[in-house]
Amino acid sequence: MKYPENSRRRALMAAMITAFPLSAQAGLIISEYVEGSSNNKALEFYNTGSDAVELSAYEIARFKDGAETPNAFMTLPSFSLAAGAVYVHANSGANDGLKALANSTSTDDAIGFNGGDSVVLRLVGGDIVDRVGTLKEGSSSYLKDVTLSRTDTTPNPDFNQDQWRTLAKDTFSGLGKAPGADGGDSGDGGDPAPTLGACGEAATLISAVQGSADAVAMKDQTVTVEGIVTGFRNNGFFVQEEPSDEDGNPQTSEGIFAFSNGGGALTLGNLVRIKGAVSDYHGNSQISVSELADCGATDAVASVTPITLPFAADLNLEALEGMVVSVSNAVVANTYGLGRYGEITISDKLKWTPTDVAIPGSAEYNAVITENKANLLYIEDNSSSQNTASVSFYPEFGYDNPILLGDLVSATGPLNFSYDVYRINPMAPISVTSPGRTATPEAALGNLAVASFNVLNYFNGVKKDDGSIDYSANPRGATTEEEFLLQQARIVKALKTLDADVVGLMELENDGFGDDSAINTLVTALNNEIGEDAYTYVSTKDGGKPGTDQITVALIYRAANVTPKGDAIVIDMPEQTLGSETAAMRPSLVQAFTHKASGQSFAVSINHFKSKRSSSACDNSGPTDIDQMQGNCNPLRVSAAVTLGEALATLGLPERILILGDLNAYSKEDPISVLTDYNPATHGYTIKTAANTGMDAGAAVEVSKNYGYALVAETHDAEGFSYTYDGAQGSLDHILASSAAMEDIVDLDHWNVNSIEAYALQADGLFKYYKDSTGYFGVGPYRSSDHDPVVVTLNLEAVDDNDGNDDSDEGNSGGDTNKGKDDGGGSLGLLSILALLTMRFARRRPM
């Protein structure tokens, strides 16, 4: 391949060679080669001669994948390199740490080599002086993710790996130093390199390699160690000292990871002897193996160090790095990475979202943050692959063999440090003790059940002219028919098992109420599963979509048990604007019902407040630290709570009011406080609404009162939760009750069919990542969504028609008789809010 624009430059450089003595050119070699993460690429050049060398007389040529002709050239910068000195040239895209060690950088293709390429140093347009890599077409990536450091400084136009020592990926510690200057085994100074030797001969103790400090003691030195093979990963294996050779110091580790593309032929429990360079790879000590001998079976068994949870006060995990450890009956605290990364998190207890159990910014809040970081270990499989069909430490994992949050596990294996956490690599399947799944909600029965359920982007596709359904046209949710049918089947199983009289739903496609609508499709499937037309749903009067969001809320009910009373009401929620950006949320849907068995009436409001995900209209409006503790758009959710509280107080609803839904606020966050028991005098800070909403002339104002509803879970399921995020549990899904409704409540349950299940089992990823894993595709209520259903039961006493009283329950003003009481603080401007409320009336859909 010809490069005309570069050929001229090389010709000019070749013509300049005569300006430099030949003896001054003959001593330049490549002394270090870096092929690391992403663009971490560099070459170090060393002048072995006695005179200065002009670098611009040389060029590097890259032979991609070992091709016979080069695909890229780069003339070295103009620089007079003194005898015995080194010069480093790096890729401009390398990380800051590598570039800080470089004398120059560029984006030339020649310095963008990969592990299968051959890179040569030669006189411009002339003979090859030195080489890294094999000149062989189709060469494999045998030099990928490594650093090579020169041990024999004899120039060699034919690559000989024996002249180099292999270090771990992204090892830069030797760059900028002449070979041998750091005590390395260069062949021209420093200590001689150790030999591998024979099995059983004297070797360096692993405890001496590791040392008692956090960093490995013998970093950048080449050592020979001998020990027991205790575990494998796809890029190497673990070695631990025989018990008879342990040093007895609890602060020095007796094990280490051997980085090697080989090791697969070794046998667990055998003795192995290895030679290689010592390094710290992102904090994990390792030996990059250059030579290896399998010493066969041994009667010695590697010591196992038990780790208790919570951790002992004097535990030093660094001193156990590389060694075999064990845990017994540890609590599974996070399974999010089980499918994607092949890992679970274990601890002494489940972790809680701080704002679910403590007021943001309080001492209790900070204590939870500290607790959440304590006593954490990971258990991981032996592969670095993502989204694998199975995990090595629990190969039977699947829909019918889950690992659940709160399960107890016992495991034994080597401990390593990766991605800032300590990880156990079991060589045998872990033991899992589980209380099992909860087949049905565990709420004591009354004569009325009301539930809330976020069904995670239930979209039923787009009907085409030929009658077929195009699921790929869904803006959210399932993209294929098989994915949709699995999602629907699980949701239907959950709804059938809930068996509630009224269910508020969230995250359904907002496509109206026709025969092809999402809500009609779901209710039809539910009734087919039940075997009768048990459920119907509320629709708007004109059949139009409530709001403009892609998703909406909905209400379904058992017509045999409850009857809608009057028209449903849609309450539009405030929108926040900033320039051209708008942050909006779903309207609230309110419906009054009559309970047939008792004759009593009640009202349900189903809601889905603005999410915590980023929205520029929210984020750029100056959120406070307290706001940010509660996720994005917290003030807008406060405005929604005020809007809802004020609206419900004016609608002439029955005294029994239940507020349901995914409020996207944890139990101690501002929107919940405003709807329940907020008192600005004792709360610790003043809650404010959002700016630029149209409320209060666009001003953010202080909230001065609460709306008196009760958070039912506080008295009936205080330890419950409905959602898991980032390894912490909490409730985003709530049921709030007016004082009249609270008097009739029997029980509440967060039915944990989703939050404790591994994300890998969720339908939206199965067909993308695990289509060949048939054990993941079970049908049941489990992992039917990412939120858990919440159900409340009530016992409504029958109306006594002979008592002379009016039992219509109409005219309630909201949560309780103190609902309108001012608890201090600034004016909220509620009259202006009410003036802006838009309420659209609807009728129920007939059966």
C-alpha cells in the first residue's frame, strides 16, 4: 500500500541521514511497549550507544495484524537523544497518567497499534533496526493489554519475546527510565533475573512479594514463587503459599493472582511454580507470568480464612487479597449485576435508601449513608464477560431457581480486589438458603382491597393496515411479540393473584381507551386468565388520552364488588419550563366508588409523579443540596403534591380517600411530607415548590402546611419496600389515606415479587441478552415489573339505613379536620394554584 503524502516526507528524511554519523544511529532500540486500555499506547526509545542520536532519522512502521507490508508510518520527532537516555512517545488519546510520562504525543496511526500488530523501528526509508511483534499475517492479539519492558538491550530486527518481560495492562512505572535503572533485569545492570528453577527449589515467599502495606512490596520486580492453585479466572489463576511456608503475620497475604492467558491446563489444588513481574493492577496485586511449571498434586491444602459479617473491627481485607476466604450465611444485598457482570453483593443486612428512613440532610440520613458503605463484599464468577447465559458460582440460576435479596449465602474462594471492591471467586457453587418467594400478598383480609402497581412500560404495539401488530414501533416497552407476550403474561399473573377490588396502574401506553388500546388489551388478557369478565376500567368521557405523555395512569375495578360513583376526574399536574425545555408529568385520575357489600363510599386517586431521572428544565433551576439528595425534579414533585392536596380538598369526594401510585419519592422525602405531616417549624428545613410552573406567578414559594393524609405503611408495613436502586431498598410506591379511611384500614403489604428479584429475569432484556437461556423465561408474577405492587385492605361496615343519619360520606375536605391548618412559614399562594388547576371530567367505561 502506498502513502504518497508520507513517501515524500520519508525521502526527505532519508536524505538528511548523511548529516549524522552512522555510529550515532546504530544504538537506538525500542525499550518499552505499552498496549493498554483504549488509547493507552506508547513506545519508549533507548539510546544504547556512546553518542547522541537524532531521533528524526528514524521512523516507526506499523504492520497491522502482522501483515507483510506496513499500513502506517511515523517519523520520530526532531530530538537529540543523549547516550544512555530514553524518550517516550505516546498516543494523544492516552490517559493523563501516561501522557504525563511522555516526551511527545501524536494521533498517527503508527502509534495506534493493537495487540496483533508488529511495530518496527527503522532508519527513515531504510533498514529495520528493532521490532516488537511477529511479522505474520493474521497474527492474534498476543500482545494485547500488556506492557513489555526490555531485559536484553541488543537490537533485534526479528522479535524475540525472551528479550522482554511482560507486565500487566496499563503498567507505566518503568516509562522514562533506562532499562535496569529501576532495579529491573535488563542484562546491562541491576540484579540478575531469577530463573524459574525446578519444583521444590527455593523460591520467593508470596508473603514477601505482598508485604504488609496496602501496595504490593515487590512491585516491578521479577520473582519466582511456588504455591497451591486455588482458583481460576479467564485471564489467570490464584496461587497461595503452602501452610508450612506461611510467615504467620496476619498483615501479609499468603496468596496472589497470576495474570496469564494460560493456566487452563492446571488442576485446582496442584502445586505450581511461576516466574513473572510483580505489579499492582488497579490496586490488585498480581504476577504477570512469563514462565510456568505444573508441579503436580500435593497433600498440602491451602488455608481458608473465615470472614464474618459484620466485619470484625480489626479486619484488614487487603491482608487477605489473593487468599482463600469463606463467608457463611451472608445476606444477599444486591443482585442487579448478577446477569450483566456475573456478581452479587453480600453484607450483614439489607441496605436502605437514606431518604426512605430519614429526613434528607439529617443526622439519621448521614448515618444511613455510612451504614450503606459498610460490610460489603462481592461474589463474582470466573469470567470477565458481560450478560453471560450462566454464572459459574450458581449455574442453576433461573426463573425457578432465583437468588433473591435477603437470601443467605455461603461461599469459599480466593479474594481479589477489582473496581474498588473486594470480591470472592468461588471455585464451587455457593450455598443459598432462601425463605422463598411470597406466593400471595400477606395482608390480613378485610372486605375491600385496593392496590397500586407500576407495570413498567406496558405498550401493546402499533396495529398496521393489514391487522398485524408492529411491536418495533413502540416508543417504549416490548419490541417484539414474544417479549410483549411474556411481559403481559407475568403482569396478568400478578394482577390475578393480587385479586384486588380496585387497582391503580402506572406506565401503560397512553393510547386512549379503544379496542386496540393498551388498557383494553391488558384487561381483556386479565379476564381471559380469570375465566370471566371480572374487571373493567375507567375511561375519559370522550375516550381521549389523559395528558400528552407517552405513558399514563389507569384504574381497573371488579364490578361485582364496587360501583363507580359519578364521573372520574382528571387533575392536570404542573409543568416546569426553562427556556425551550419543559418538565411535565402524568395527570392524576380520581374516581369515587360505592362498596356494594357495605353501601359505603370511598375515592381513589392514582398518580405517577415526575421521575428522578435527569430533566434539564428541572436540573438547571438551581436545586439545593437537599433537593439533590432526593433526585432530580424534587421541587416539581412538591408542586405536584400541593396541586393534588388542594384539588382533592375541593371535589366533594367521600371522606374515605386513598392516594395511590408511584410518587417517585421515598417515604421521608418532601412530596410525602407535604401530603402527610410536614411542619416547617420542626422539619429541619423549609420545603419549597418549583419555580416557573405557572403557580404563584412562576415563583418558588415556601410550603406552609400539610394535607393530613397518613402514610399507611408506617403503621401496617414499616419494614416493607417496593423498589431497589443501587443496592438499596425503599418505597417509591405508596398508599396514603385520609383520617376517615385510616379508621377502616385492616392491613397493608408491599408484595415483593419484583424488587427482590434479579434484573436479569426482567422481560425487556431477556430476548436481547439471554435468548438461549431457556431457564430465564418462566411465567409467574415474579419480575413482572421493576416495582412491587402495594395492596391495602379495609373493612367497611354496612350502612344502617334506619339510624336517621346521612351516610353519603360526601363533602370531605381532605386528609383530616386539621388539613387546612397553617403550621407557620411563608404564604404558599394556594388560591392562585387552585385558579390554575384544570380538572377534566370523565365517565366510567360501561361493561
